[in-house]
Amino acid sequence: MAKLVLVRHGESTWNAKGIWTGLTDVGLTEKGKKEAQIAGKAIKGINFQIAFVSVLKRAKETLEEIEKILGVKLPAIENAALNERDYGDYTGKNKWQVRQEIGEEEFLKLRRSWDYPVPNGESLKQVYERTVPYYQEHILPELQKGKNVLVSAHGNSLRALVKFLDNLSDEDVAKLEIPTGQVLVYEISPDGKILSKEIRE
């Protein structure tokens, strides 16, 4: 049985300020590096053969911190399919100021819902439409070969992937929160089925 480990990057400089980051390429804070190191300690017993990572710096830096803890340098495949959601016109805006401007109900739709349109950006559904096919075509085959796979990505690309893996409804995925540095460990059978799931922090 193979293990699929999903890690959300540690706190970024814009996370710390409450700013919607999206595709803006910012790095980790010192706290974010520590979160990544804690993630590494949580998965220290797993022998990984390959890693997949978004092209954004905060995900790559998270992978680097985990590798330091594990004492390995993994073959890593970068792909934009794993990038964070594009927040369009909201990129660079403070989340809490936006909440004051548009109200709690609209804010929650914008931030968490499945198919809420974002001006010049992506809905979670659109993120799903790039992330899940990438998983099926590139990550799943590695798992089916029996390889343990580490994925370092983002809150929304991982929410989209978890929606698929856990078979969550559109309503349930709206309630799903993946904090910075959180680790999700799946055990995958050779035919691609989920055998178990645990959260490690």
C-alpha cells in the first residue's frame, strides 16, 4: 500500500497580514518555516520516493524545510495545476476589510463556496478542474506503483483534491478548512482506492 501525503505550505508573508495571495509569489515567514519543519517531523517515519509541488515559492520552500527534517532530497515535479486559486480582482486585498465591505454572507461565499464567481479569478470548481485531472494523470500512477508521494501545495488546491479523495459534496467542501502546515496522510490501494486517512499536525 502506498501513502499519499498532502501538506499545505507554512504561513506566508501575506498569510501573516491577512491578504489574499492567490498566484502572487511570496515566501514563508519564520513561523511558516517552523510549521513546515513540524510537518516534516509528523511524517518522519514515511520513506518517500517522489514529491509533487506547485510552482509557487511558498510551496517549494515548505518542501525544502520538510526535506531538511527528513534528511532527503526528493525528486520533485513542479506543476501549475497545483497552484493556489487565482483570486482575480481580490488578490492583494485584506480579507477582513473585504468582509466589512461586502458582509459576512457574501464573504463566506467568496472565500469558501464551490462555484462562486470571482471577478477575473477562479472558483474552487475551476481549481478542481485543473487539480484533479493532474492527480489522476500524474500522481495516482506513482501511488499505484507502490511509491509514497508527498504533495506540497495550497489551501484551495488541496481543498479541491480532498473534495475528490473524500467524495465531499459541494456543501461540505465549503466547511473544509486546511490550516497552514497541516498534514493529511492517505493510504492508497493499488487500484487507487482510499484505505485510510489521518490528520497529522
